[in-house]
Amino acid sequence: MNQEKGTSPSIGPGLPSGVKALLNQVSHLGHSETIEKLVSIGALAVPDLLEIIRTGGDNIIDRGIACEAIAKIGGTTAIAPLYKELSGINGTTKVEQVAYTLAQLVDNTHTNMFIDLLIQTKNWSSRAGAAIVLGALIDKVDDALVKDRIVETLLKGFQEEPNSTPIAIRYLVEALGVTKDTRVIDPLIIWMNKSEPSSREAVEALGNFNDNRVVDALVFNLKNSEDFKDSCIKSLARIGDRRAVTPILDILKEKKYILNHKSAAVALGILGDKDAVDTLIGCLSTHSFPDVREAAANALGLLNDSRSINALKKAQEDESKNVRLTATKALDLLGVHELPPVVKEPPRIQGILVLSHGEIENKSSLLWEIAIQQGKLGHINAEGGVKEVVLVVGDSFNDEPYVYASIRSEFSNLGGHELIDRTYPYDFKSSDGNYGKYYVIFDRPK
């Protein structure tokens, strides 16, 4: 058969199966429905879906839909063309899309081709993709010798990669964790302690190993390093070793680690040590972040200690609906079945308008500080999210007509004649010395 250079015999150029027409309707149909319709076409759609993956360029959405549809259609038709694509691939997103599709299609008979790809190629994208697929193959391979070869290949690739690109290291680290082979523990601990961009993945991978070396290393990191505290907490919770309770409690008690408090509260519930009850009660009663109070309520339910009953009853009157519901569920677990009191929902934040005297260097940081301040005041976001607008206005941040006009212009979609009545001003000064006012628009007057 004559074959044109650069094409695959399983890829058709004409898109006759209706694939292109469906992709043109994705904005109307939505992501999930488009995939369902493509899957309903079945194997006939695969050649055209492969063509989209091969020629889709930067159209991440179409390529992603094509990959998901191929994975759900299943079969082996797409494996060879996708392997060919992976062998010469470039670009992080495309690597992930193609490799994760292959990971769902391959079985143990395909192991050698991906081992060879990882060993032989110098293309970092291809190496990253091969690592993803080999990580998936570990659970599909029954032969101990083949599993052993996969582990050795991943370790070899990992040892060769450190001076290369972070993305390849990331996927090699993740694959090493999936192997659950104790030979990978020491390399992962060493990599965690390097504080490289992919060290977070090493911390998360170590959560797969219930091993004294791992617990000691994670606890040491949690106590002595400012890096990856959330990941350390989650990995220790997965391992379930109660030696982690005290250092995690220390995190929950320390205000400077406020962004780690939710993970700490969740972990303490999972670890099941009742030494955490008093600290969690305090957290439920006084913490400024609703999601942390919710996590504390859930943890107290899991710990099932009568000391928490009064605090949980009081939490049934919390301003946050999620905290109230979680407290009620926790009380059910403790055998206390009472109807919660009726609580009036507080107004929720729909929009924030920042009017700054000068240009703000780090807008994201300022908006985060505003979110923390509003959280401490007990204000919570509307379920549909919060629209945020930052404007540089000189001295006009105090000019009432200008402020009102800006609110009506920027937040017309929240409209209604009472928009101004739902808006409340606050002063701010940013870390770069800028100052002004920000205005919070609630869903109703406070």
C-alpha cells in the first residue's frame, strides 16, 4: 500500500463521521454531552478523532475532547497512532492528554514499547509521557519480573533526568510513587529534601508508603521546612501513622500557618487520635475561616467524643450553611439527633471593586488580603463566585458620584436599583504602599 509521508493508515483526512460538526457545537452542547455523542459514534469516529489530535495545533479543548472520547470508546485501534504521536511530541498539555489516553487503553502486552521509549528517547516530552503510561501499567501487570523491569526503568530515568526539565521529573516522581516499591523510597526522600519544583510530587508520592523512613522524613519536613506543608499533612494522613498527630496539631495551633489549617483539621479526623479533640473544638468555635470550621466539625464527628457535643450544637447556629450542616451530621455520628435551630443566612459577597490611588504591583496579593479580611468579618462568597475589579483612579476613590458610577458600570450584571444600598466601603493599604478604598457588593443589604 502506498502511504503518503507523515500520515497514518488509521487516520482519515476528511472527518466524514460527523466529528467536526459535533466539535463545532461544543459551546452549545457542553463538554460532557459532546463526548457522549462522539462515543455513541463508536469506532467509526476514532480515525477522525486521531486526526484532530495530530493536527489540532493549539486547540486544547478540541484535542482534550478527542482524547477523552477515544479513551471511552476503547479498543486497540488508537494505540499505535497515539504512540507515534507521543514519540515525537512537544508541549506539556498535549503530553498529558495523549499519555493519559494511552494509559487507559494499554495493557501488559504494551509494556516493552513504553520502557524502550523512556530509555531510548532524548525528547523530554516523550519521556514524561512514557512515565505516565508506565505508572498506569504497574497495576495492570501481574508478572513480578515485568513489574520489576518497570520499576528499574523508572528509577534509571529518574536518575538520568535531574539536570533536565522539571516536567519530566514530575511525572517520573509520580510514577515512582505509584509503584509502591520500597526501592524508590530513599530517592524520593532525597528529592523531597532538595526543594525543587517537583519536590511537592515527591512528598505526595511518599504518601503511598507506610514505612518508618517515610513517616520520619515527612514529620521532619513538616516541623523544619516551610515547603509543601499541605502536601506533608495529606501524605501523613494517608499513611495513618499517629506519630503525625502532634506536629499536625502544632500546625493547627499556629496562626502563621492559617492557610494549612483546613488540611490539618481534615488530617486529624482521619488519624483518629482523641488528643486532637480540644484543639479541634477551639478551632470550630473561633476560627475565622468557614471552611476550616467545617473541617473541624467533620473531624469531631469522626473522633466521636462526647466532649465536642456542646461545641457542635453551638456550631449549628454558625453563619456558614456548610458549617451548620456538617455540625448536624457530626452530632448524628455522636448519637445526638436534634433539629438544628433556624438560622437566617447572612448576606453573601457578589463583587469587590478596588479603587487605588496608584498602580498596584501585586493585585492578586491584595485581593487575597481582602478575602482574608472579609473572612475574619464573617462574610462569605456567593455560590456563583465573586467578580473582582481593580481600577487606578488617583484621588477619586473618595469621590462619591464617581464611586457610584463605577459600581453601576462595572457591576451592572448584579444590578437593580438597590445596588448601591448593597455596597459597603473599606479602606486599604497594599504592601507596595498604595492606598485607597475597596467596595464590597453583597447580594442584599446587611
